[in-house]
Amino acid sequence: RSEVVETILAAFFKSSVDHTKKARELIIKKKKR
């Protein structure tokens, strides 16, 4: 593994986690309505 690959994987994982949090927030808002 190279440092570049690890950096890309870390960035991808971080972005996927952010998307999951946003999706959960949207679902919670829809359920409240």
C-alpha cells in the first residue's frame, strides 16, 4: 500500500460517512413531518 492509496481511501471513507449522516438527518426530518 502506498500513502496515496491510503489517503484516497481515507477521503472516500470520510465522505461516505458524511453522506450517511446527511441521509439519516433527512430521514428523521421526513418522519417528524
